Amino acid sequence: QIQLVESGGGLVRSGGSLRLSCAASGNIFGVNAMGWYRQAPEKERELVARITRDGSTNYADSVKGRFTISRDDAKMTVYLEMNSLKSEDTAVYYCNAEEGMGYLIPDYQHWGQGTQVTVSS
């Protein structure tokens, strides 16, 4: 029904910048929010950034002031601009979409395949 495809990951040096893209396809009319999560080796998945239908955003404390989430509705794409990258940002980054299923029913979570981001000097 809804497919998410990430791109833009790769190797970047400390202090550099990288932009991730998430292209959505299918019927996204019921999507309430989209976001980016990441998971480093031996760590749990964590929220990085999220944007709701009305454009409100929130970020993890560790990335505030460095990362920016945005979207292009015409292209059905969500972006994550990452600046001042640190080695601690190294992880697999996953795109997420929250689809509303109905009243009193939790949203259905859609996930992309993930894209690797590696930060080194």
C-alpha cells in the first residue's frame, strides 16, 4: 500500500554534511506524520526527527541545531539535512510513515529499507 525508499547515505568526514531522501509511493492520504529513525550497532532504534501533517517538527536532543527535516509534497519525498556530523551519528537511518487506521486504533508504522551513514575523520 505504502512504500518508502531511502537514499543519500554514505561515508562523510566529521564536520561534514549529508542529505537523506525518502521517496514515498502508494496512497499516502492517510499518513499523519513521517520521520527518521536510526539504529547504531548494539543500540536500540531511536527517533531522530519527525514532521506531522501540519508541518510541526521535533528532534532528538542530540541532533537539535544540526539536523533539519523537511518535505516536498509534490514529490512525495521527505528529507533529512544533516550538518556538523559527528562519529556518534554513525548508524543505519530508516524512514518512517505513520498511517492513521481509525479512531482508538494505533497508527500503522511503515518503514523503509534503511540507508547507512558512516562518519569518520
